[in-house]
Amino acid sequence: MEFDRAVDAKGQSCPMPVLLTAKAAKEMTSGEVMFLEATDAGARSDIPAWAEQTGNELIESSEEGDVLSFYIRKK
């Protein structure tokens, strides 16, 4: 899937994946897609919750090994 911005939050503990995601989203324009990778297990629930609370669209999420991947479209 194509994306406009990549966020590497691997190795970061909660709440850093959400904070890095929020920071990147502020720098994006509506309709752009962010690709986020995280290894903190909390991101499995934190990132979808953040997307819902902020009105951004969680397009897809997946897990490979200990790496969680998310595609999020900015509202």
C-alpha cells in the first residue's frame, strides 16, 4: 500500500507510539496516509483507539513477529 509518511516507533514504549503518531498527523494534510510500525504491545489497542478518538481512519493493521503495522488516513 502506498503512503505519504512513515513513522518508525519500533523499540519505543507506551505512550511514545501514540505521541509520534499524533505528531506526524499534525504535519500531514487531509487524505494523506501514514504507515506506522511499532513493537510495543500496547499499540495494538492504543493506535486504533487514537484513530477513533481523533476521527482519523485506520485503514489496515497487521502483525508480523513482534512488529505491529498500521496504515492511517488523516481526516
